[in-house]
Amino acid sequence: MTTPDEPEQEQPATPLVPAYVITNGRSLLDDDTLSLITLVTTAQDAPAVQHLDPEKRRLLELCSGGHLSVAEIAGHTQFPVGVVKILLSDLTQGGYLVTRAPIPAAKLVDRNILEQVLHGLQARFG
Amino acid sequence: MAFKPDSDESVYLRESVQTAAKILVVGHFAVGKTTFIGTMSEIPPLRTEEVMTRAGEGIDDLKGTTGKTTTTVAMDFGRLTLSEELVLYLFGTPGQQRFVQVWEDISRGALGALVLVDPERLDESFPVMDLVEHYGIPYTIAVNRFGDRPDHADEEIREALDLLPETPLVSCDARDQRSSANALITLVRYLQSRLN
Ligand SMILES: Nc1nc2c(ncn2[C@@H]2O[C@H](COP(=O)(O)OP(=O)(O)OP(=O)(O)O)[C@@H](O)[C@H]2O)c(=O)[nH]1
Ligand SMILES: [Mg+2]
């Protein structure tokens, strides 16, 4: 019961810059503090950026326009998600970025959220 | 500079948005996931790559660490701002079992999943059904009827996929916004019913 392979998924990774370079050799293990839907933007009183790597400066520039999810930042920059998470996490710890956390796991089945989703869908498409 | 999206504020979320939620759109190869996301998204759909380790064919193989090679898996996603306060992301995820690592990441924090199935290729849906069940993601089946082949009765599909009686099953044309929205609404209503 196999499905046909999509050719693109068989190709080797070709990021713009090798991941181990832009993450300074840090591993690509999941960073639990940032999820795909954590919302990120630049901090109001961010430190100076001159000494930052060009990749980080570009991420900051992208984030300076408003809030985006981690997934959107990866999509716009074409960096792999794991790389983006590490860079964003560094930038957050350095005081350059602030995050809005996604729904905490305990609140996943929050009635309010489901209700908002339902009403939003009905209002737009109903 | 190259990284700043060309234009407009619509790239960015509204200032007032505080909360992000996520629903998965899953299914086997070429079942309509990308089409569905494109139909529903308020932004041009985006694509990200997850660099991952490929660990054999089955979920059980994940814990092993031998003979791994890395590969990239593309997932596409779209965005829907549903209130002043809330944004919903739709993530399309391939259903092949060897992409389980992507599944761990993508399924964490998901409200639920819409499982797209083609009634002509029901057996191809088995791996993805195994995955949603394995991760305990509540789901609704959206039957994507391609072309004008004879209708398969819902009962037939339910039986083939071994669905629980309470699992919703809706028809959906992924190219049509109303139809796609209706499938999402069915899923959300089901998620609400599970709280009662
Ligand atoms: N008739 C019909 N065709 C559809 C429908 N949804 C998608 N298609 C077509 O089916 C093909 C595959 O659709 P995709 O959206 O690329 O499917 P996918 O699940 O993203 O495919 P992969 O990412 O390759 O697994 C495209 O040619 C679509 O135009 C539908 O509801 N009805
Ligand atoms: Mg696709």
C-alpha cells in the first residue's frame, strides 16, 4: 500500500546557506518554545543590529513590518523551519523580537476558540 | 531587502490579533490539499521545508537511530483571520508514513484535522488515517469527488475507512470556497460537540 513519491520530496536539501553555517553549528532539534504558529514581531526597544549575522538582520527586517507566524517567516525567507526557529529563538533571547504564544496545550479544546473559529467561518463564508 | 515581502500590510497580521490556532488539511498524494488551502487562504499560500531525518517506513521505526538520512519535506499553509483577535492557520501535510517527524511538529497544538479522501482511491488514505489516529487528532472526512465518476455511497466510504459513527463525513470540492468552508465548519462543529 504505497503511494507514488512526489519527486520534490526526494531531492536533497538545498537551503540558500547550509544550515550548520547560519545556526553556528547548533542542532536542528525542535525548540519547544517556538511553534509553527507562534506570532513574532520586532521589540520596541531592540538593541543595535550591526554585529548580527546578515541572516538574522534579514529576519528582523521581515519582522519589523508587523506580526507574522514562525511558519510565515520560514515561507517568506525560504529557510527551513528548523533553521528559522533557531534564529528566531536567538533573536528573542537577545531582546530583538517579542512573541505571542500560541494556544497553550491545556486550552486546546477551549470553547471560546472553537466558537470564534466557527463564527468567523460562518461570517465570512456562510 | 530581498526578504521583505514586496508590498502591503496584508502580508502582516492585524495588530489586534492575539491568538493563533491551527487546523490540519491532510490526505494522500494529489488528493487536493494544496487546492483546498489555496481556496481558503487570505494570503497567497506559502510553502516551507522541514529538514528531517528519514527513518524507515513505519511509526515504530522513529525511535531507532540507525541508518538515517536527511531529506526535506514541503508543507504548504494558508491563513484566515477570523476575528479581531484570532487567526487560523491551515497546514497541508502529506500523509506518507515516512514523514512522521513532520507530523509531530505540525500536529502539536492542532485543533483538529480535515482528512481529504478520494473515493476512487480509498486504500491510499489508510496511512494518513493511521497517522491522525496515532496522534489522537480529532478529524472529519472530506470526500473530494473528482470528475463525474459514479457516486460512492457514504456508507460504503465509512465502512472502507472503518469510521466511528460519530465521525462526520462531508462532500467537498476543494476548488470551491463555499464547499471547502462548509467542510471546515463541519469539522469545527464536531470539535465543539466533543466538549459536551
Ligand atoms: N475534480 C476535482 N479536482 C480537484 C479537486 N481538488 C483538487 N483537484 C485537482 O487535483 C490535482 C491535485 O490537487 P492538489 O491540490 O495539488 O493535491 P495535493 O493533495 O496538494 O497533492 P500533493 O501535495 O502532491 O500530495 C490538481 O490538478 C487539482 O486541480 C476537486 O475537488 N475536484
Ligand atoms: Mg500539495
